[in-house]
Amino acid sequence: MPDSIDFKRECVEPNHPRLSLRRQCELLGLNRSSWYYEPVGISAENLALMRRIDEQYLKTPCYGRRKMGETLGIDDRRAGRLMRLMGLEAIYPKPRLSQNTKEHRIYPYLLRNMKIVRPNQVWSSDITYVPMPQGWMYLTVVMDWFSRYVLSWQLSNTLDGMFCLEALEEALSGGAPEIFNTDQGVQYTAEVFTGRLEAAGVRVSMDGRGRWMDNVFVERLWRTVKYEHVYLHDHATPRALEAGLASYFLFYNEERIHASLDYLTPAAVYAAA
């Protein structure tokens, strides 16, 4: 059937010389997360190892290839190759999913010694690797620091940056923060992203290189999402992953209490303001 998702997926050409994956999905009316393929050359054994590396990395972000290889019982060169493929680097406890380009403006870090005392004072965003049985996806969120409330999220099978902008637009549709903090990845240093924030009257803040603690609340969220949902459910398709995360983030915002919030939910704290 021409209108079926399966038919549309078959029409997508990953290596098309002129049309990006995003543009092909737009022309076909296909949700980008519904299109998915197993990366060429990635065996089932390596995918399983990459998942184990991801789990270990959350526990020991200081591990480089040697310690990772020793812990998992694999050759350290193989561990290093897979870590590079995943974008993982020792000491930096998150996937280094991208590098900023020199022509993009880097904004100063504005949160040092700042007390976060109210919702919508500071929002932040980040990207993480999400393992799946036959490959992986990327997840981004926009979070309010004070309440830990997840304002928006998006999935993508590419790192073209548009899914970060889509998450930002969704979050801004309900208001705006005083400060927006990110890392220095190309998705966040792009003029279309920073320009959208400045147009909304938001001050832009960026982490120092390698300073994962500058965005610690989102880093903690990744650990929570992966241990409480991703690692417990082997979502076979992007659509299943998307549905599962939608359910989890609803639970996270509306039902999951936080000791740091006096055992209230993020939604309750955010709404109280």
C-alpha cells in the first residue's frame, strides 16, 4: 500500500546524493523515528557489546578502553573501537555526540555559583545514545533545572540537529526560561538554535569543554531513564521505543517522586510556580 509506513520506509534511500534523510521523510510524510535501519557492518555481537559498554559507562565514566576491556572481558582495542563508534570518551560521562565547528559562536558558562531557586530560571538540553536490539537511536530532552520537569523530548536516528530544534520549539511553545544551558555540540552552537533562543529573549549558557557537571541534572536524567526504562525494555522498533518513552516521561513528570524535591513530583513543583 503506497500510504503504509512499510512502503514509505522502503522508499527512503540512506545514501541519496542530494536529499538528506530528513528531507526524504518530509516528502514522504514519514515520521523520522519510524524510519530505521541496522547500521552497515554492525554485527549482533558488537551491538550486544555496545549495550554492555553503555551500561558500564553510566557506572564508570572514567573508564577508558583498557579498563572497559578488562571489566567486560574483551580486547581493549575492540573496546576502544566500539567506544569511538558510540562517541564515548573516558572522564567525559556522556556520549561525545558531536563537536562544535570553529565558526560557531561559543557562549560563556553563566551558572557558576548561581542558586537555582525557581522554575523557568534555567532550562538545559542534551543528547544521549539509546541502544536497541538492531542498532541505536538518539534522544534529546529539554529540562527545567529547578523542578527536574521534562518540558519536551525528541528521538532521531541521525544527529542532524533538527530534532534538538524541534524539542526546543515544543518547549518554548509553553513559555521561556531566563537562561538555557547546553554543551558545545554542533547541534547547540548552530546559529539556527542559538538564534531561536535569543529571539525569545533567552540568555545562552554553554558548558566548559569536558565539564559534564555543568549539565549534571540532565546527566542524572539519562541514568534514570536508562536504568528505569531503556534497559528493562528491548523495544524492537523506533515506534515502540517512542511509545515506551512517551509513557515513561509521563510517569517521570507526573508520578515519580524525587527526594531532592521533598518527595514531590517534577510536575507538582513546576506547576506550583
